[in-house]
Amino acid sequence: MPRAAGVAALLLGLVVLPSACAVSTRTGVVTGTCSLTVAAAPAGASGAASTVPSPVVTSRPCPAPPPVGAFRPRIPSPEPALDSGCGHPGVTATISAPGLSDETIGRLTARLHAATMVCATVTRIDASHARVVLPGAAVARARLLLGRGSLGFVTWANASPPVRIPADVVDPASVPVSEGGACDGSSAALECIPTGVVPRPIGIDGAMLRSAAPGQDPTLGQRTITLQLNGDGAARLGQATADLPAAAPPQNLLAIFVDNRMLNDATVQQPLTSGEVQISGGAIATDPYYRADVLALLQTGPLPQAVGVDAVVPGP
């Protein structure tokens, strides 16, 4: 897919303070001084002609405007309603981990419900195994939601051929065919990683994620996901992207992963110092179920322990 379709951009909004009361269509913030016209109630004695005084114009301060340069996200239009899958055929999976904890089962249940799968269940089988029922889900969706859910940011480092990246590092579906993967660049919903490089983590993980929220590109109108990092994450991101704008492709790219799945790989046009980044393009923009699943993974956080997915089969 074109790089322009997925831009991890620094989100900035500049606020202009007009002399009159105004509402910014971008920020929804009222600024200036608002005039309020009040007409007094008619007055007059019984049997006499009533008179209506001239309107009285009073002024009141508007809500305090944000500082110049403050970020105010565009309020996205409502997401389409998604089918919960309840009552539909889906898939059943068996997960395992040594000493599978109740916390892991609870976190996974919360994740599935956050992804609109409110009828999904996670039931313990024994000390190390649990059965997961996902009504209405396909196998690929189940595998995404049953992953650890670890967030990662990477840049790309040159590698000597032949380049072979392990499947647990990058999903083979995103690895170019020329390097042993299955990505041929024919899908608009799936971007291939660059050739001749390997991912280089920059030290940002889910513990540094302050929030993940749905958004909307103000220019293209496409759905996005906006991430806000904490102070440590913002500092690391700024340092890692300081030299990227001047680098040649693909060293000027920043990729965002959940587990081994690349969500976004975009050109960095200026150092990202605010800690706000946007995931856009591809399936994030076009598939509301995929977008809901990624949001659920990010908002509920990684599972407390890695789990193996022993089987994912169709049926209840």
C-alpha cells in the first residue's frame, strides 16, 4: 500500500484566539467573549398597555481557552455498530501456560469483551489449560486476540543477505516473498516490511502507553487509532526519531507492532516529541472489526504471562 496511506504523524493543533466568540470546528473549543441578549419580561398595570423594554445585552467570559499549541483531538464520528457474534458459529481454542493464572484468564476475558465479543468465554480446564469459545469469530481473528498483546516500536537496520526474520518476530504474512515470507504487496490491507532490513526495537513497550483511542484523520476522513505515551515513552520516541527525517528509506520509517504483527510502517517527517502518534491506513482504516480488536489489545494491555495456543478449530 502507498506510504501516504499510513502516516505515523505528530498530532499538533494550534489555537487562534479571535476577538469575538467563536467555536473552532477542529477543536470544539469556545474562545473569546460571548454576548448574550436577554429580553426582559413584559411589564404593565392591569388594564394598561403593556410595554416591552429594549433588549439588554450582557457579556460573559467563554470557557478558558487552551494554551496556544495545545493538542485537542478531533472528535470522530460514531463507530458503526458491530455484531457481537452471540448466537453465531465461531471458533474454539485451547490455550496453555505453566501455572495458568486467574489474572491471565481474567485479562483475556476482558480483552475479548472489549473487542465487542461479549458472549466469548474463557473456562479453566486444569492448572495449565483453558478453553476459549469465540462466537462469530474466524480463526485469524481468534489468533490475533489470543496473542500476548505486547506493544513495540521499531526502526529498521540494514542486514546482510539472505535476510531471514523469525516468525515470532514478524508475522510471515508481512515478510516479502523474496525473503521467505508470504507478502507480495497485492493487498491494500496488509503492508510488507521493507526488504534487506531487520527490525530494531527502540525500547518502548505497553507499560509506557498512557491511552489508546479511536480517531479520525481530519483530511482523509479515515478511521485511525491514536496512542498517547507517558513521559518516558515520549522521551524515548523523540530520541529514536530525531535523525529519521534526514535518513534515506527505509531508515526513515517507524513501525508499530503488536506481538509479531505490524500495524503501521510510516515515514517520519519530523521528530516525534509529543508522545502522540497515529496508526492509520490499511485494515485499521477499512476493517472495523480489526480496528476494534487492535484497540482492545492496546487498551487492556498485554497478558500477564505468555500463553500457547494449542488449537483453534471452527465450532462451539
